[in-house]
Amino acid sequence: KDGKTYIGFWKQVAAPVNFELWLQILDQNGNKLLGTDGTMLSNQIPMSTYAAIETTVVDSSDNFYIGVTGTGAGTPLLVFKINSQGTSVWPNGINAGEGYLPKILPLSNGDIIVGNLPSTQAQMRVQRYNAAGQPVWANPVNIVSNDTTKRTSPGDIYELANNEIEIIFHKLATSQISYL
């Protein structure tokens, strides 16, 4: 609502780090607000020699969320929250478990829902976090495919009335084919 543009990106650096997670914010006129190169969010995410898919979203209070997965072995899915001034609210990110293809839904009360495709299970994992980045639910909700040969992956998440959410998900047949 404030007209800013948030850009999360991987910056390639020397091994063994390989990639750092960076942020730039542009004002309504396209001026860089975080210096020429932006600001580094993390150089602690285990990265191989390639980058992975990420997701970004802005909430109604102009907080920017970025969900990323490293490409190194045993890498967790991390979610970072950055305010509209570019300050990281969760400097180390919140660990949403091992997984890929993060989806983030900011809720109207300031909480967020994070869904992801676990790396080793045939089920999608969903967790709710409060504004401080703490889990709200005692355990993540696992959504299991009715076809055990197919893994489930979040497509999108919607907030409904009465503190409910709706999850649209894919059953992955291959890396190129999925079914809603």
C-alpha cells in the first residue's frame, strides 16, 4: 500500500558460501532505499552451486516476507520478515523444517501460514506462526496425498472467515506434471 517494491535475490559469492540472500527496496519512483547493492539478509544458508525457488509476499502492514530453501544437504526452509524500512524482524529467519516450494500467507491478525513440500515425505506440511515468528500450532499439519506414489505440494493458501484457511495443493506425478 505504500508503493514500494521489494526485491529478494541470491548474490553469487565465492565458495564455500556460493550464494548470499540479499534485499533491495525501491521507492515509488524506483530509487534504491538500501544503498547501491541492497542489504544482505543471510550468508548462513547452506548453498550448493545453484539457487532454489523462493517466494515473496507483502502483508497489509507493508512487512515483506521471503521464504527460501538452500541447496546444500539437509537445508531447512527459512522464512524472513523485513519491515518497510528494510530491518529484518527475524534476523536468522524462522526454520519451517526441511522442504521446498514455500508458500506464505499473511493473515489479517498479523500471523502467517507457511506451507511447503517436505523433502523426504509424501505429505505437505503447513504451520501457523505469530508476528514474533513463534509456532502457533503445537505441531505442523501434514496433508497426505490419497495416492502414495504422488507427493503433495502447496499451490496457494487463502484466509477464510472464522479463523479458517483453505489450501489448494498439487499432487506431483513428476517434476513437470502435477494434478490439483
